[in-house]
Amino acid sequence: MDATMYRGEALGRDLQGLAAGIDALGGNRSVALAQFREALTGYRVLGLAFDEALTVLDMVSLLGADEPEVLTAAEWARGTLTHLGAKPLVDRLDTAMSQPSRAPAGAAMEIGSGARSTSVTATTG
């Protein structure tokens, strides 16, 4: 990514969310949770509720809903996405909530939604 083209606090939160996802896939749950928490707080401060909700969707998809903090964030995201009329994203959140905590090493999974969606493969090493 060309640093001269992309700047600002929102991008910083996006990058934190990406780093959190990478750590989650690498099995570093506590680090991932801390990075997700920081990204979500940043979005909240900036008033970017939709971005926050999308990041919660990533967090639930990667960490599962067994952490109380993740469950609380998912409930908030469901309310926000419902308010926005984003039923397909609510459905994705519900699906993520029903999945196991984390993809096993070597498994491919989709992260994000819509334009932010990407496929990644978890590895160990």
C-alpha cells in the first residue's frame, strides 16, 4: 500500500484490524483480541459505526464467540447492522456466531464482507 495515498485515523484502525486478523489466524488470540479492541475503540471515537460493525464481524469469524468481550461486541454489531437494514451482514454475523472458535492451521477461510472480503489460509510456524 502506498503510504502517500492512504492516510488518516480510519486507515490506522483498518490496519489494526488486519493485524488482529493475522494474529488470530496465527493462534495469538490474546494479541488479536487486544488489537481488535484497539481498532474498535478507534472506530467508535471516530464515529464510524459501520466500520466498527464490520470489524466485529471479522473478530467473531476469527476468534469465535466464546470470549465474553467478543460476544458483547457481536450483540452491539447485530443491533447496529439491524438498525442500518444490513440483513445480509446480520446473517453473516449469525453464521459466524454459530461456528467453532478458530479455523485449524492450513484451513482457508473468508474474512470480512463485501468489498472488504478476502480469502486467507491459516498457517503455523
